[in-house]
Amino acid sequence: MSAALRVRADGAREPGPELSLVPRARSIPSPTVVLAVIYLVAVAYQWLQSRAHATPAVFADELLYSKLAQSVAAGHGFTVRGEPVFFPAPLAVLAQVPAWLFHSTPTAFAVAKALNTAIMATAVFPAYSLARRLVRPSYALLAAAATVAGPAMVYGPYLMSEALAYPVFLLALATMVRAIDRPSRRMEAAVVAVSLLAVLTRLQFIVVPISYLLAAPLAGRLCGERVRAVARSHAISLGALLGLAALPLLTGGAVLGTYLGATLLHYDVGTVLRWSGFTAALLPFVAGWLVVPGALLGLGLLAIRPRGRAEAGFALLALASIALVLLEVGLIAAGEAGRSVERYAIYLIPLATIAFFAYAERGAPWLRIYAALALFGSATAWLMEFPARAGTTFAFDTPTFSVYGQLAVWFGHANAATIFAAVPFFGGIALVVLPLRHRLVPTAVGLATIALLFLSGIPAYAGDHAMTRGTLSLRAGDPPDWLDRSGLGPADYLQLPDGPAHYGWMLETWNRSFRRAIQMGLPGYDGYASYTGAVDRDGRFLVDGRPPGAGVLIVNDFGTAIDIEGKVVARPRDGLTAYRVPASPHVRSLAKGLWFDRWGAALVRFQAWPRSHSSRGFYRVELSLPVPLNARKVTFETGGKSRDVWVAPGQKRLVRIPVDGYPVPLLSIRTDRADYVGAGTPNARLVAIRIPSISYVSGGRN
């Protein structure tokens, strides 16, 4: 009986299901589905990592972004401390606004981190779109995965612009390559739109439209088109972008807003080029190393022998972007930072993976040069002096140093340096041995690169977690939003000399009850709106020449002791004291150089303002020296007279210094030697003598 016939209950036959002799094809997920999975996995992993990112820690940048976002969320526009701020790249701020609609700062911070990591992971989509112009879907998917696998993703939880800038940069390049490949009025408008989007996300991205201005005409010429035809195809976009690029010059720099100071810096050409070259040498370590030789040849191949406008456009845009971004990095490092600022170049990393796959797609020509580049990289990577340059701390501005530094913490400098030399060494040998023209080898190299990027991201995240935990424990109260929780209401903050500015920034970042920033002796200490505190000859504390009004005053007394009229209502941590003060508080004394733990620096200056205007009195000073330390001489100077006192280990001395006149003369306390304490911590400092008590007694003599 035929298997294709079935017998009914009545004996009749009816057709049954046909048996196919051809095996069914396996269901292969579409690239769209795979891309969505890559995105979701990236978001989940980065979000889990962001949960251990304990606090904003990069000041005053994160303070600026978070406070602007809070101000917008509250309906006050772009203001910081009540003062309007012209911020020329507002999109990263606006992206955070939804998070700050939550009243609780810890909740808002957690939402902002999650939002930023989700935004940064969207880089997979423009990376895939850009790669698909050049390579097959499988290669494009690998390039997209590599884009969100490495140490660059550590910037996602930071309340800054990197999270949005990363996908925006790739979106701009993907749009521009498409516009070069298939020019139209619609694509010209799209180019102008993404250029504005890029610049409004990060002012550094002014290089994006400039790159297009260079690449679009040249791409047409490389493909044999006439100059006039190219000009007609891109006339609108080229004209609009030329105007955008010239805008800073036409406005005298006014559009730079908070970045106007960059135009006032001095730039040495040699130093700029050295920093640019140094950053270029660092990037392979966070780009996955294995793709770098093929990427270099891929860019050269696509620029010299393009098979179409897409290849020419990508190569020229990539080369122009690489050159201009590295030049910017050199300018920033030479003019302001004085250190490596590799984070400004992380946007270039995905271009290396795409260029590598483009090289493989073209059949991997010039294999001898490819092998030479691989061997050169493997033989020279060890020349980078990581132990001397990187140290063992998280380097926010340089992800390569962060990876190395954490490896050094875990395994020691020798082993960390060995790892950093061994990966390129053995990787270079593997690249020479593997036949890149074999259809599976580029995929294997891509997968190995993704694995290498993922593994290098682990120490980068660990360093970030350790750094932010340390910052939270050393610079913030417990809990960090203690002021909002306390019910004390709006509070002013007083920054005294020698106190870490991070105390104030952390207080302001975590607490929305922060009202005014007041500084004494530190004009414009953070560049944002602040008031000036002073003590008049009668001891009245004034803010911008007027009494501050009654309320809560939080004093950063880490490195300067103050005795001010009022009631202590909170001490959230050492070096931070909250007072409830009257409308016109009286300052009894101020001791610059006297630390929160009563250690004195090598020079302590003590000024007193007694309420009585008696012309006679004396300073009463207690000195002590712990046993492990060596004996030292302490010199007291006031009113043109001096007195020496020797203090031995374990000894306590009580010293009285008579003085005449009003205002009371300043007392200087000099110690002939000092010791370093707190080594390896942010509170490391030189201390000379302990001063458990110091005061001025009026109306009498010793």
C-alpha cells in the first residue's frame, strides 16, 4: 500500500500527507533577529556591570550633566545653582532628563545608569548598517558584536556624553557612507541632520562634518566621476556643513559656550603630535589587536582600489575621522590635560573591525604586507612602558591604562606587562599562520577578537567598580543622600581652604537640598556659580558682603578648622560638619592648615575674632606628638615676635602666647619637619604636629 494513502473506517482510501524525499532546510535566524539578540545581551551585561558603578566620580563634568538634567526635569531650563548655563552640546543632558523625574536621587541615579547603558548599546545598529555597505551579513554581525564587547563600554554608566556619543558617531558615519553611495536630496538632508545631531551631542564631533567635507568629493573622484557631477550631487550638504564648520570662527567662539576656554590654551605642535601618536599606539590594545593589521590594509585597499562609492566613502571618512580625532586628542592632552586622553578616541575602535572584515571580503590581498604588519605589532608591543605610565589605579581618561592597572592589582606589574606583550605576540604569530583567505578564518578572527575585547573589559569594569566604591566611601556621607533624608531643608555649603572639592561635588550630586556653594579663598573653584565667604574685622561671617541668613550651613572643614556660632546638627563624615546658624553668625576663630583629625600641617595660621574688643589676651595652644615620630621644633610667630618649643615623642605641651592689640594679630605655627600619612589613599598628606586644642583667651596675660 502506498504510504501516501490512508484507509478510512469504511475501507475507502484517501490521500495522505506526501512524504518528501528532499530534506528540509534548517531555519536560520535572520540578521535582524541576531542583531536584536546582540543588543539585548549587551544591554543586560552592561546593566549588570553598571549596578556596581557606585557613584558619579568625574567632577566637575558629571556634576554639570546631572544638574542640568535635574534642572530641565524640574522645568527650570539649563541652569546650575540657579544660574543659566549656555551648554552647546545639550542632547546628552536631555537624554538623562527622564531619569531625574524620580524624586529619590539614588533611584534616579540607578535609572540614569540603566538608560545610559541601553543608549550606548544601540551602537550595534549603526555599526551593522555601516558594515553592511561593505561586507556580508555574518561579518557585519560580528562587527556589531565587537562594537559593544570591549572596555569602551565602561563609560556607559557615567553621567556624561559618551553613552550617547558612541552610537551617534557611528550613525553619522553610516548615514554619510550611504549618502556618498546613493546621493539624493533626502540623503543630503539626512547628512546635515546627523551632523547637527553629532555636534549637539559632543562638540568634539565637529570633526564629523569636516570629514564628510573632505571625503564626499574625493570619493566621487576615486570612482572616476567628474568634479562638477560630484559637486552637484552633494551641493546642499557640502554648503550647509561648510557653514556649520565655520560657525565657531564666524561667532568668535561664542557658540562654544562652556568650552570657550579651549581657544585660550597654548598648543605646542611637537607636543600635540606626540600625544596624538601615543594615543594611536594605545588604541590597538582596546581594539582587539587581531583585527588591526587587516584593518590598516583594508582602509588602504578601499581607498586605493574601491569597487564603488560605498567603499571609497567609508575609507575616506574613516581615514579623515581617525586623523582629525587623533589631532583633537593631541590638542586636548597638550593644551589642558597633560596626560593621555584616549577616551576621546574610543569612537574609532569599531572602524577597525569593519575595515578588517572589508579587507577579508576583498579576498585579503597583499598577504606579505599583512604578515609583516602582524609580526611588527607582535614584536613591538612590549616596548610600551605600561608599568611606568599606567600605575595600578583606574584611569578614567585612558581605558588601556585601566585594563593594565587592574591586571597589575590582581597579578603584579611583571605579570600584567607579560600579558600585554604576550597577546599581540602570539596573536601576531597566529595571524601569520592562519590562511585568511579561507572562508572560516575571518570569522574565527572576529570571534577571537570579540572574546579578547570581552576579557579585557572585565578588568576595566573591576577598576571602575573599585574606583567608584572608594570615591563613595572617602568623599560622601553615609548614606550619600543624607541631606535629603535628614529633613534639615535647603542648605548652603562652605568650602574652606585645603578641603577636597570632591566633598562639595559629591554632596551636591547626591542631594537636591544643596542650595548655594560658598568658597573662602578659592575664587571660582569649580567654574560654576558660587558665592564668596569672608570674615570681617568684627568676626561676622558674610556672603558676598552680606549676612547669609539663618539656616543650615555645611562646612568642609577637612583642612581648615572653623569655630562658628551655631549648633552642630550633623557630621556625615570626617571633614564635613553641618551647623544650624543664626542670620548673622559670628566666627570665633579660623585655623588654616589644621586638619579635621587635629593634625597640623607644617604651617598653621590661626586667626581669632573675640566678641570683646579687649586689647590684651593670649593664645592657648596644646601640642602633642605620637611616640613613633621623631622630636621636632615648633615655632610660634605673632606680632613680630617668635618663640621656639621642642616637642619630644609621646610628649604633650601647653603653650601660652601673650598678644596685644585689636584686631588680634595672626598666629603662625611652623614645625621644622613633617611626616607623610595616608599613603596610597586620596587623604594622603603631610602632617607635622598634633594640636588637640587651640584658642584665644581675651582680657588677661599668661
